[in-house]
Amino acid sequence: MKTMTRLAGSDVVVVGAGIGGLSAACFLADAGADVRLLEKNDQLGGRASRLETEGFRFDMGPSWYMMPDVFERFFDQFDRTPEDYYTLSHLDPHYRMFFKDGDEVDIRPDNDYLHDLFESYEDGAGEAFDEYLETSQHHYETAMDKFVYEDRSRLRDWIDLDVVRAAPVGLQLVGSMQGHVEKYFDNPKLQQIMQYTLVFLGGSPKNTPALYNIMSHVDFNLGVYYPDGGLGAVVDGIAELGEELGVTYETGAAVTEITRRKDGFLVETEAETYNPEYVVSNADYRHTEQELLPEHERQYDADYWDKRTYAPSAYLIYMGVEGDVEPLAHHTLVLPEDWDPHFEQIFEDPSWPDEPAYYICAPSKTDDTVAPEGHSNLFVLVPIAPGLHDGEQVREDYRETILADIAEHTGVDLRDRIVVEEQFSVSDFGERYNATEGTALGLAHTLRQTSLLRPSNRSSAVDGLYFTGSFTTPGIGVPMCLISGEHAANALIEEQT
């Protein structure tokens, strides 16, 4: 960082210790500010929190370490490396896919192997795969350089010669991912392989812009890794960096009010009152505006938030089980032959999926510290519509459905081996994270909610108030929230010094 001392003597409160808040706190402290980070829950990390019980340790939220270049760039700005804080293992396979017709596919860190795999499903698909990846890499490098690392959350930020030159890349990709992928592959399984990452963006093949074909470069070229100890180890690393830079953390400090005052802000918790000069909110954006700010300091009204498209919520079962869980991989996807009905039951006709597509994470396949000897650690995640009723009976019925589906389609019957079990779903996301409609991720990456069409990281109603996290730019996911924290901090630094 080159902003050292620009905020010397300034007091900043960051609300919410998710990835965006932790990132913003690091950049602001490095710029010389006195930073206090207030977190509602009893641990840092936001959705990237941990569940520890009876010798098992679960990542409760994010579990994929992708885009390693983003993490390297983040730590490099503080003259550090990820290896200073945690160790990575490159997964092989990256993940395993079980199709419900009995087909099984491993996605490995070997593009020659993948070329042949694609060709085995469809004549010419190997060459199409190579071409798709080449295009994806070009779009990724352009997008990251011009539209992600550069904060372009305002219309005026797009009036730039370099942006104009790069714009045709984006303009060619305003259609849907489904339409884009169909130009390369006819086989529905190959289409699913190229699009499964859309779940991480909170969208479907039909409502996610084709510009997100960049995720294939992330998946196949940059690789999938595992930080020893889980994603919680990454949270610990970022938090440790912040502590080294002077950030003060307070957990169990739920903010109940943010109000602008003549000489700064009033930030209230149940126990304390703070008067910082500046505030950065990493809490749910709608919650901040509708619940924490007075009406005259809000940028958006309730109608605005009611019309947004929210990313899916999730039904999760965390399980400690006796014995091994072969043939599951560290990351496993179980997919129906036609996943359109599942997406329709998320975005068009909200209901519990009748034929679910879901993800199983079994980190004990890689890390023997996350489960007691002779046991396995895993969780199952089913994307579901935000706002669904998830009462006890609904959950119990769906639990039986999912465990039976796993047994049928992967050959792993967990039902008589579970020694530890916890569930987490829509209402839990709402209660624990103040998540709008219980979304597990934030605002979906639809065409109308991408780039400058997402809520700004600068408040247009209150000077000195900024936002970070998955509701604003650049969007959903741990790497994007890491960058979002940088954007929010830089906006504050540039506008207030």
C-alpha cells in the first residue's frame, strides 16, 4: 500500500467482520486510520464462520478456494504473501460430478485430460473446450484489469479511453450464459460442467450474463485449492494481518443504529456508543439502510429492495460420520440430467426443489484435523429460493429426501453413521447475518445487477458512509468481497483526504 498516513488520526468504524469488512479494515489501518471493527456474532468471518463440536470443525459457509491470484494480490499490497498465514493444497480432482443417470466425471487439473473427456461426450467438443478456455482467459484478464480491480461503480468511471477500447468484450456478452455455452456445446452434461460455477454467483444459466464465462478460466486454468484448516484459516490470516496493522476487533457487538452527526457519526450497539468520523458497513446492505439508518439518510426505499433479485438461500446439513465416505471427493456435485426445474424453483416458482442439484463438501478427504480419527467431516448444500418457509417439519422431511438421494446417486449411505449433525437454512441466515430474505450470498449477478447497476460502495445520501460486501461491486464470493473492501477503503481515502 502507498496510502500510509493519509488517514492518520482519523477514527473509522467498520460494521461487520465478513471478508469485505476485514479487507476494508486492513486497507484503512494501513492508511493510518484508527479502525474499530464491530461484529454482531462471536467470531470473525461473517458467512465464512466455523462450527466446532465434538472434535469436528466445519466451514459453515464458503468452502472453495478459487482465484488464488486475488489473494496473492491482496497480501502483496501489504508486503506479505498468503503463505505467511496459511498453506494451500492443490486439489486433484478439483471436484467430482455424479449425474443422476449414473454417469460419474472427475474434473482434474489437467486440460489435456479435460480436452479428451469433452471429446468423449461429443465430437468436436475437445477443440471447442480449448477455444472456450482461450476466450475465457482473455475475458478474465480484461475484466479483472479494467472492470474488477478498477472500481467502476459510477457512470463517470466508464468514461475512459481504455474502458471504451475494452467495452466490446462486455458488449458481446450481454446475453445469457445458457445462450453463450450452447454456441460451443450441445451435450447437456458439458453445458452443466461449464456452468456449475454460476451457483457461486447466485444465478442461473438463464439469468446470469454471458460475461461470467470468465469463471471457466478461474475453474480450469487457475485451479481449485484447499487452505489447510479450511476457509476459516484464511479468515484467521486476514484478521491477523489486520491486527498487525492496528485494527481493533470487537465481537458480540451488534450495531443497532448508525446516524450522521455534524462532526461525524453516532454508532450504537446495545452496550456502547461510538463517534467515528467515518463508517464502512459490511452488514447486509438492505439491513443497513432500512434498519440502521434513519429514513432521511437512506439512498433506497423499501420498494427498491423489494424489486431486487436475491441470490439463493441454502439448506445445509453439517455431519460428522463414522468411517470413510468413498467414493466422494473433497468437492462433489450431484446433478440431475435436467437442472432447469431446480433453477425455476429458485427464481420463478419459489419452492423446495423436487429434483435437487446439490453440493457435498468432505474436507476430511484432504485434512485429517477437521474430524476425529476414524470419522469423516462433510456438509451438504442445496441451493433453495430465498424467503422460503423452513420450519422444523419442512427441514426434517427434506433431510430424508437429500440423504436418500445421496445414497442412491453416490452410493454413500450416511443415515446410520451420523454422530454429529446440525442444520442451517433460510431463517438461520436471516437471524445470524441479518440477511435479506435469508439469502446465502447477497444480490444475484443478473444483467440488471452487474457492475455499476449494483448498489454503490459510496452512500449518495450521507457523506463519510461507505459499503462493502456482496451487495455492492464487484459482487459475490470471497475473492470479490476481498476486492470490495479495497474499493470501499480507497473511496474513503480518496474522498476524505
